[in-house]
Amino acid sequence: MNQIELLWQLQNLDSEIMELERKLNAAEIKERLKEIKLKFDAEKEKLDSNKELVDRGKKEIRASKTKKEELRFSFQKTEEKLYSGIVSSAKQMEAMQKNLDETQNTIQKLEDKMSQLKQEVEDLEEEEKKGKLKLLRLKNTFDSLKKEYTENRQEAAKKYEALKEKRQELVKTINKNLLRSYNRVKTGTDTAVVLVEDGKCSGCHMEVSVLCMQHLKEGSIVSCETCGRILYQRES
Ligand SMILES: [Zn+2]
């Protein structure tokens, strides 16, 4: 195999290695995991404060119930006294009747408040149910994504090691000067070796000169006169 073909292989290997590095880094998955975690935390916080409201509401209902029972008891006592015949003063009777009316009124208000509170608690509990379900879903998504990430990572790491070894072997077979040019021309994800297609450099799409084509045919290493990439004339 000639040198340029080996270099071409090296470049393909490097692309594969770079792709694996990207996979190993898994920036997108990490970003998504972070997003899910944030959503989960926000939902959890909402659920906690919801729980607090439910507890407070229930406590208030219990207190109202006790208060109502006390008022009922006092109402009964007053009523018994009023109709027992003990009280004979019209003024006193009138005051007692007024007291009964007021108590009745307060009880009614308490009952209204209680039924409103009950409705509120019910709504909150409904929200709580939905929130718990949401949390569960988020947790499942997070877990399966994490699992996928871990598995992919292990697989990619194994492959990565194999490719690195293969690269080491391949590099040994390539002329040092050529390797140096390759490393110099190759920047980031850009390619260093490009195919000559229809007499044009496929890197910059400029025509390759007749002289360069001649050198290529002779098996020399030729760089594109325009972009400097190393030209590869594939044998057809
Ligand atoms: Zn070029």
C-alpha cells in the first residue's frame, strides 16, 4: 500500500476516533440529564409546598370542627335554659334569644368555611396526585437515559482503546515527514487529505494544475496549490 493510501486510512481512523470522543464526552446527554434533574427538583419543591398547604388545611378543618361542637353545646345549654321556665324576665329572654341567633349565625359561617376548606384540600390533593405521577415519570426518564449513557460510554470506551491501538500501528508505517505535513494541515475537524475529483481538489473545489496532476500520477505527494491540503488521487 502506498503512503498516501495509508495516510488516507489514518485520516479515516482519526475521524472515527473523534466521533467516539464526542460520544464519550456525551455533552448532549449530560445537558438533558441536567435539565431533567432541574425539572424534577422544581416539581419536588412544588409538591412539598403543596403538602404543607394540605396539612395546614386539614388542621384548620379540625380546629373549626372543634369550635363548631363547642358552639353547638353552648347553643343547647342556652336553649334549654330559655325554655326551662327559670328565666322570667322579658329583657333577659330577649338577650338569650339574641345570643342564640348569633351563635347559630357563627355556626353557619363556620360550616361554610369548612366546606370551602374541604374543597380546597380536595383540589390540592388532586394536584398532589398529578405531581407525584410527574415526578415518577421524570425519574424514569432520568434513570433510563442515565443507563443508556453508561452503557454507551462503556461500549465507546472499549472501541476507543482498540482504535487508538490500531492508530499507533498505522502511524508506524507512515513516513515521518508526511505525518508531519498531515498534522500541520489538519486543524480541528477539518480534513488534511482530500480526494481529487474531476480534476478538482474536493477540499476547496479549485482546479488542480496539470503539473500537479502529473506529479500525482508519478506517485509523488502533492499538496493543493490553493488550500494546501494533501491531494489523494484514488486509483479507479
Ligand atoms: Zn484545495
